[in-house]
Amino acid sequence: MSKDLSTAQLTAIADEFGTPVYVYHLEKIASQYRKLTEAFSGQNVIIFYACKALTNINILRYVKSLGANVDCSSINEVKLASHAGFEPSKILYTSNGIAFDEIEEAQHLGVHINIDSLSNLEKFGKKFGHSYPVGVRLRPDILAGGNLKISTGHDKSKFGIPVGDVQKIIDCANKYHLFIRGLHIHTGSEIKDVDVFVKGIKKLFEIIPLFKELEFVDLGGGFKVPYKEGDSETDIPLLAQKVKESFSNFSYQSKKPLQIWFEPGKYLVSSAGYFITKVNVLKESGTTVFAGVNSGFNHLIRPMFYDAYHQIENLSNESGAKKPYTVVGNICETDTFATDRHISEIRENDYLVFYNAGAYGFEMSSNFNSRLKPAEVMVKDGKAILIRRRDNFEDLLRNQVTL
């Protein structure tokens, strides 16, 4: 759990920009990226930032400035990455259950493409044959991740082409003379056991020799970050060592060594993010004290959707006596952020900060209850800069058609 920005800095941001507000510490993103590049130094490894975690254009531009590539899950993410200045050769688009015209648009934009269904692979072959390289997303039938909702590689998952159908992939490739440039797997999120990646590599080693034009293998992402004190994270140096050992013992007949691609998203931005709210009301009910804040799962859905834990602290009374609170939101459904959490004594109008809020926080927010989306602020070299203004009432009407 990261606390790189001080209480004074976060309080000043809340005072200046209002609450609720998302705050991103850019130097922390750089630090996370360095952990990866230093661990994999000397290996043929390419890092793609999985931008589904956080797509604010300013964050994309900053990640680009670090030297990272970008991984996209929709054609609009591809367009955002392009708008942020990424060259097509630095953009990876991994499709998932989409209409083929979206893949055609990605091809027109000249980016790397991973296809995750036999149906779309067949359509791609008919349209492009060997003229455009393509990657294939496989489902490795490995159950991994911190929650079933974020496990994507198991045998009941919708993602990828089952490894058992590899012969069908080969048949399609032969039929249309496809240029299959890469194989991709992604088992899930919050993976702390590096052997999960090793298991995926071993599955790929059984398949790689069947494809004669491979240039990369994409091992996805899903690295775990700590959300509470004492929480573990993926041991990146150990992962790098295991990857190096695995591929050093593997021989593949090709013109050049296989590249290894990774797609970290949460790992880069989660610990860089803070979500600051204000306490609207305290309500006692028996032994429970509810601290009602000026937000809800319309702004931060992870606790309700994934049972995710976020450390919460009282910025306004940091040294107060610890007391149990149930922190809840202000919308019309149960939106509990924390139950019986020991927090420094809370008073109405205090600022509460949620740590590790950089990934899938604002990105999954909504206007449920016709409430306004919060502002976003980035901190670079100690300076707080607004990078998304808070919604106003007119934003709720922007795309409505008045009859």
C-alpha cells in the first residue's frame, strides 16, 4: 500500500479542487515502471500498459514518456492511445467478443491485433490472408486471480480460443495462409504466485512449435499489488528470473528470438491513485456507526463489485483515537466501502482518503442516481494539476435529445 503523497498534500488538493476527487502521483507510476524494466533488463521483454485501468489522456501521455507501449481492449482505447501520441507499432489491440468491423478498423489503423475467437480469425483470414500479421489469444484453462470475476483463463471463461482447439487454429491458418505472429494468454488479475505464469509458459511451449512465423508470446498481466499493510505483491524479480530460465531452456526455429510481451495495468497505476471524499453525516445504529461520504459505488465500485479492500484514513484527524466505522456512500443502493473499519475518529466534514485507487476507480465510474463524476488531478514534481474537470449538471443532459 502506497502513501507517497503526504496528508498535507492530499488535504490541500481536496481544499483546492473539491471532493470527491481522484488524485494520481506520476512519480509513483514511473517507479512502478522502473521495477519492471529493471527486473527484465537484458531480456527480450516488451511492456504494454493495459490502459483499461486508467485512460485519462494525460496519464497515457505520461506512460508513453516513460517508454512503455500500450495495450487496448476496445477500438476507442486504440484511438485514445493514438491521440496520446503512441505510434501504431506501440499499440496492441486485443479483441473480445466484438463485431469484426472493429477488428477491421484496428487493422486500418495499423496496430498489433490479437484475435480471441475462431469466428473472427476465419473472417480475418478471408479478408487479409497473409498480408497483415495477427496474434491469437488462447484460453490456457488455468484458474488464477484474486476473484472469480477477474479470472480470465479458466475453462469456463469467455476469453480466448481454448487450447484444445489449437488444431482448428492451424487449419484456419493453413486455409488462408495466415501470418500468425504471436500467441497470447492472460489468466487473470491479482496473481501473486509467479508459478502461474510459468504454468502458462509451459502450455505455450507445447504449442509454439506448431506455428512457424511466431515473433512474440504475450503472457498478459495481472500482477498483484498490495492493498493493505502486510499484503504481498507479485515478486517481479523472481518472475523475471523464472521467465529467463524458462526461455533459455527452450529452442524455437525462427529467424530471430521470440519477444516476450507483458500487459501490466493495475500494477502501474493502482498505488499511484488516491480517492478523497468528505464525510456528510455520522449515523449511529446500535453498535454500528455509519460514516456517510459524498460518494458511492457510482465513483468507486470495486468494494461492492469485487469485495475489494481499500485502506481508508482520515486526513482531517490523522492522530485521533481509532474507532470502528462502517463507511458508506450516498446513493440509493447498498454501497458499503468498509465495515467495522478502525479509523481515526471521524467527524462530519472530515476528509477520508482511499488508497490504491488509481486502477479501475474513475475508469469504472458512472452517473448512477444522476450524480456527477468527480474531478481528476495529477501530481507531478509536487505540483497538483487538474486533468479532468468535475461533471456539472449540463453534462447529464449533453447527449439527451429533447423532444
